[in-house]
Amino acid sequence: MAERKFAALANLRRPDPLPPEPPPAMAEPVQPAVEQAHPSPVPLPPPTPVRASPPVLVEAGKGRGRPPGKRSDPDWAPRTILMRSKTHRRVSIMLLERDDGPDLSELVDQLLTNWLSKQT
């Protein structure tokens, strides 16, 4: 049977089997303990206190990774609407051509907010 196409890659993820243990060595004969006069152990100096480094302050606006976006903002929630494909395509093209313009969700929010203000 033919080996799978990516079998070598699958083997890279598997841990290597343990190497075979060496044969046991000949045990050395145990000699009886002979009491010897050992000098008293040298006393150790008292431990030196370790000073903690000052905490590193991180600015609130500058963290690692991406900045928070609309999905993590509680004021924004995903909605599903029906829109003509042609309209969506044309609006998307126009918004992409403007580097500093709003994105589609911000544009829809602005338009609906303006519409609401005119209704009351």
C-alpha cells in the first residue's frame, strides 16, 4: 500500500520514542562504612535579601497586539441586513478609494442616525 502524501509531516508532530535504556552495569560491592572524624560543617552566611525591581508601567493606550476594534466595543453589535449586491459593491469601491473615509458600518450608522434625527 502506498504511503500517505503527508505522512512525513505527521511524523514530525509525534514525539520521538524514548531511547533504549543501556544495559544495567555491574553493581559495585558495598563497603562497610568506616566512621571518620569529619570536621564540623562550615556555617553558611545569612541569605542576602533580594530587592524586587520596580514595576514596569505600561501606558494604557500602548499594548501588544492589535488595538481594540468595534467587535470589542459594547456600543457596536453585529447586525444582519439585506442590501442589493450592486449597491454594496459600488459603495464598497467608493469607500476603498477614500483612504480617510468611514467604513461601511460607520457610513450606515451615520445615515441611520441622520434619518432618526429628521424623524423626531
